[in-house]
Amino acid sequence: MIRLAIVSPCYNEEEILATSTARLTQMLDTLAVGQKISPDSFILYVNDGSHDRTWEIIARLHGENRYVKGLNLTRNTGHQNALMAGMMTAKDMADAVVTIDADLQDDITTIPKMIEAHTKGYDIIYGVKVHRAADPLLKRLSATAFYRLQKRMGVESIYNHADFRLMSRRALDLLAEYKERNLYLRGLIPILGLPYTTVDDVINERKAGTSKYTLGKMLTLALDGITSFSVKPIYGIIWLGMIFIIISLAIGIDVAQALITGTAVPGWSSLILSIWFVGGTVLISIGLVGAYIGKIYNEVKGRPLYNVKDVLGLDEETADVQ
Ligand code: UDP
Ligand code: MG
């Protein structure tokens, strides 16, 4: 029988926590009665610097529900870091950790399937979205484009998987060895190279509260998902430069011809157009190189990914309270 931990990051989730806890509790009870998991399995909520009553609610739930434990981070560090905080805290107390968003948009009935796959010897079981009708059209389209781009850039990642997964303690111990500051777990975990499988996951609508992933957060994550794993974009700039030079050579022939025949070269607007186009491309390229330098800057500083303020139902030592 395995001791299971469910790790869930929470950022301003006061509206949904009680419902989510009730659903998870029911599932854990059933699994414990069926002797699929040990009765001391638990739910670990990571409060990622919420501005609402999330932490008070976690504390209340901890008081009335034996499964609930809590980790309170000092400030908002983002979904990926909050997940890391939860996983690293839970790993020494559990045999397997399932990470899931607090809104339970993922289908929790796939958790027993994940456990089954884990007992068969898989270290990592990815929940893969097979039905994303509940996600807005724009989100679905941009996700598809993003996965394609990632693949082209040579980043290993699981199509349509978004941080709903089970990891064994062995996998988490290996993950702990990766010290990078710009976390993109969906790209990092496949690199571990452990046996994995997938289970189908149906995405439901958010029952309460709103999405905490702003467009900005989503774009940053997408950029991290590529730049943390691939330097192909920088090589892309070199290729682009070469293409521009070839084009300018072709234009040069045209200009030379006009000089020989003594006619003026027409095309003021095409000149401006190309200046702006090349200018824009150069700026984007410098920005891209800057993005990599910024990453190096963050890595070199080596600041902690998160700091823990308070814990509930955990020993302070495990949670590394600062
Ligand atoms: N989240 C977090 N920190 C943040 C943003 C989000 O811990 O800065 C959590 C959030 O509480 C939720 C999960 O990450 O449990 C996913 O967020 P959300 O459901 O809002 O994203 P969506 O499903 O809309 O992509
Ligand atoms: Mg959600």
C-alpha cells in the first residue's frame, strides 16, 4: 500500500478550496477503504502568496479534515515554483505524489488509474488532456501552436499535458537534483528518463473563481518552455541574418544595373519598409539574446525558488521554513 500525497498550489483560491477538499477527501476515503493507498495519505495545499483568505481556509480545513496539510509561502512565486515547493516537501513523507490544480479542472477519477500504473512500475504518469472543450478556443489554439513550436525547437514534452501527474519518490529524488531557477517542469520531468506512461484526462470547467493564469504569466511560461531547454532560437537568428544578406545581394544586383543604365532607383516606400522590417527583426533578435542573458543572470544569483513562512501538519524541518 502506498502513501499518497496530493499536492495542490493555490493562488487566491478561497472560493473553491472547500469544494475541492470535499471531492478529494471522498476519493481518498474510497481508495483507503479499498486498500489502494494507506490511510495516512494526505493533501498538501501550497499557498502561493494569496491576497485573499486562502491560507485561513486551508488552516480551517486542516482543523476539520485529517488529510489536509498546508505550506504557506512568503510571497507569490508562480505556479511552477509553488508546485516545486509542494513536491519537495511531500516527497520524504510519501511514496508517490500527484500534482493537481486547486480548481480540480482535471478529472480526479483518473487518479486511481495513475496509482494502478504506478504499482505496475511506472515512475511518472502524465495526465493528458483528451477533451479540452471546457478550455476557451483561443487557449486551445495557442496551446496547439505552442506544442508544435516546442517540438520544432527540440524540447521534449508530452503533448497536452499540464502539470497533472503522478511521480514516484524516486522520480522526485532525481528532480531534486535539478537546481535550475527558471522552472518549466513539463520540460524537465521527461528529461529524468524514468519509465512513464499517460492516462487520459478530461478537462472540466472551473467551478468557482477565475483563472489565475493571466496572459502575461502564460506567455512567460511559454517562453521559459522553449528558452530553458533549447538554444535553437539563437541559431535561428544567424540563419535569418544569412537570409537577409542573400536578399540584399539580390537587391544589390538591381541597384548596380540602375547605376550602369543611369536611371534612378524607384521605390521610396519599399526602402522605408525594409528599414523598418530589418530594424524590427534586429530588435527582436537582441531581445531574444537578452532573454537568454536574463536567464543566466537569474541562474547565477541562485536565489531560492520559494521561502516557506508557516506549515500545518508538517514538521518544520521537512518544509525548510525560513
Ligand atoms: N497558481 C499558483 N500561483 C500563481 C498562479 C496560479 O499557485 O501565480 C495556481 C492556481 O491556484 C491553480 C493552478 O496554479 O491551482 C492553475 O491555475 P489556474 O487554474 O488559474 O490556471 P488555468 O487552469 O486557467 O490554466
Ligand atoms: Mg484551472
